[in-house]
Amino acid sequence: MTSHSHPTGLTLEAPSTLSVEQTERGFIFSPSDNATVRSPTQIIVELRQGALPAGSWPERHRRQGRTARYRIDIEDGGSGGEQHVLRAWEESANGYFWLEQAIQVEAPGVADFGTAWRILESASVKTN
């Protein structure tokens, strides 16, 4: 695992096998082979400010005393199978953490969001 720190105070750990791009509010993580696979994926983790996300967040992911609210939307993915989109958020002292990942899965496969969850679970906010 590699530690990443953002100017917003967001800190987290991600597998060192992922490439990382810093964005205005966080990071985008991608597998190193993303350019050569049929259905590339990215994991977006951000520290967002303002109102909490609106809409229905029917599911809860609980781990290590923390709770993230989430939903998985299933969209048409074409010939490569359905697109499973995980969107999640977790309140923090300075706003909320946002997590998003889309994975295309051919039936009867199941989307594996394990790496995205592990990154979110490591997220914290460092204040000076």
C-alpha cells in the first residue's frame, strides 16, 4: 500500500499497483493495465464540501466503526455486459468522502468493489 496526501487534507492508502492522478478534490486510481483491457475502470475518491448527497442511499457499508452510505446502479454496458456503478459517501469532520467506481461485468459475473472499499476505509482528513 502507498500513502497519498492531497492539499484538501484528504489522506488515504491505495495498492501500489494502481496508477494515481491527483484531481481538484481527491484522486483517481486506475489499474496499470487500464489502457489494454476491454472495459477499463477507475476508482474516484474525493473530499467534498457542502450539502450531503441527495437522493436514495439504501445500503450501508460498515467497517471499523465507520458507516458509508451507498448504492449500486446497473446500466446497459453493451456487448461487454452490464455496467455496475458503485457510488458511496461517508461523512467526515470536513465534509464527506465520495467514492465512485464503474465495473463492466458479463453475466453471471459479479462486480468486485473490494479495492475501492479498502481505499475508502483508509481515508482520513489531516488538519494543520
